[in-house]
Amino acid sequence: MTSGSESVVAHAPGRAEWLGNHTDYNDGLVLGIGLEVGATVTVQPACDRQLVLRALDLDETRHCELDALSPAEAGSWANYAIGVAAEFIARGAQAQGLKLEIHSTVPMGAGLSSSAALECATARALQQAWGTDFDDMELARIGQAAEHKFAGVRCGLLDQVTSLFATRDHAVFFDCRSLEVERVPVPPEARFVIVQSGVKHALSDGAYNERRAECEEAARVLGVGKLREATPALLDAAEGDGQLHGAPLRRARHVVGENARVAAAVAALRAGDLSTVGRLMNESHESSRTLFENSCEELDFLASEARKISGCLGARLTGGGFGGAVLALVRGGAEEEFVKSIGDRALAVWGHVPQALVTGAGGR
Ligand code: GLA
């Protein structure tokens, strides 16, 4: 589009964090899948130096000056797209006026990273429209920077990397220290059911950043750069001599445990052993509940009920936590009955049936 006037269309999927909770900004290991739902951005040239953003689903339009991009009000969807455009410009992109039409099928505030899907689809669209050649890891960093500077969430790279690297029927195994990405085949009998807690998670409300600060505090006390370098033995020693205690100790134990679980899950996946992956998911949820304290009553209810249903191999909260959704690993063929059963169980206690999304691993 840099020379002509045709429109470009770009897409990026939402993501589910399969395992590796709050490990990414600790330089740890994560395992994600792309979803079959995502964000689509259609770009057309605009004749002046305006960035016009139109959210089709919300029927909202924003006009921004390309030369003076600044955050919209806190919590606005527009920040993700404006932030990405600003980061392109900061990296030297020759920006021209554009109209972006946004359509997304990722539920918002559900822990499925509708924000990363929007950032990544916007990044792919701007890349074509403005003729830049950033690689996918740089596009992921652009999305992350938008999140930090325009949405106020000091997130890691899990969401953006999973969205940009996801391929159909594969999980994305990402080492946040070496930045290596490996696509691991997902056994064909694996299905995922994502069940909404109905508790709106708002990562910018401070709890996420607070957890990150506690992890940084634990790393400082342990004398390591990032918690990736911590081991169970190091934690035991620091606990034993009274150096590390309370919340920072619990957060560190969670992160160290999650890194080990991701490594074990990848090995199990390679061996086609979904039962082990499911067990690791259950352990992850228990660790979130007791150590990282980023679960809530509704997520605990869904995770424990899910495990009682036939064909469910494991269930855990997915994403930042404090609300959002539970991800259940279900054997193919059992997903319909699972959705019905979890719906009935929630109906009996909550008085309503939660939304559930059945998906395989999606992506390009
Ligand atoms: C959110 C963040 C990610 C990651 C997860 C927790 O989704 O955006 O970077 O930290 O929470 O694992």
C-alpha cells in the first residue's frame, strides 16, 4: 500500500496460556496455543496524517494525529492499536495516514488476550501498509511495548509471541530468556474448552504489576537477575536462613514450579502423553491458588468441577488470573458432554451457564 491505494487485511489469533503462569517476565518457559478466534484489521489509506480507528464490533471511531499519538482513556481498546502505531513510528517507520477497521471474535476481558490479538493484527497490518520489515519477534516486542506504555500493564511476551508464532495443531513453546520458539505438535485427540468465570479480569487494575514487583523483589533477595535462575534448592536455603519469606517466597516458588512444569509438559507432549500434561495443569492451578494467589473462588470452582467430568484430563486458570477463564484439556469426542456438564454444575451454584469456547490449537 505504500505506493498504491489498495487495502490490506491482517489477522492474528487470540491465545490461551496452556502452562507457564507468570513465568514470561521472569525470563522463564511458557507453553501457549493460538485460538481459532482472533482479530482482523483492514487498512485503507487516509489522505491526511490521521490515524482513524474504527472498532466495527463496538461501533466506535477514534481520530488520532499520526504526529502526536498519545494514549486514549485508561481501559480503552484504542490504546492497543495507537500504541502499536506509536512504536512503529518510534522505530523509524515512514508512517502515512491510515484508516484501520477492526473486527475481533476474541471475548474481551476473558483472559484470552483480545488485546494481544488486536496488537498483533495491527502490527501485521501496519507492516504491510508502511512497508517495514520487522521480524515476528520484533512485532511481538512492539505489541508488548504498546501494552506497557499505552495500557499500563508490564506484561511479558507470552501473549504476543503465542499469537504471532501460533500454527494450527501446534503449541508454541517459548523460552523467554533465549527467545527461542519451538512449535510442538499437539496430539490430535486433544481438545481445549475455555470456560469463562464471568469475573472480569482487568490486568491494568494493579494486581498484575504488583505480582511482577513481588517476583522482582524475590529475585533481588536471592541475588539473581531473574527468577529463571532460581532453583528449589536456592529457595529452600533462602527460606531456611530467613532471607526470603512471605509473599515474595510464595511467588518465587510458583514461578520455579511453573518453569519445571512447562519443561515436563513439553517432554510429555513429545511422547504423546496427554494425561501427564493434564496432571501438570492441575498442579499449576493449585500453585496459582495457594502460592501466586491469582485465582478466585469462581476459577477454583470451575477448575475443580472440570476435573470431575469424564474425558477431562486437567484444568487450570489461564492467563493473568484474578478472573478470566479456566482452560480444560479434554479428550476429543468428550467435549460436547463436558460443556453440558460444566454448564449444569455452574447453573446449580451460580444460577447461570458460563460461556464456553471449544477449540483446537489454532493459528496460521
Ligand atoms: C498476561 C500477560 C502475560 C503473562 C500472563 C501470565 O496474559 O499479558 O504476559 O504474564 O498474564 O502468565
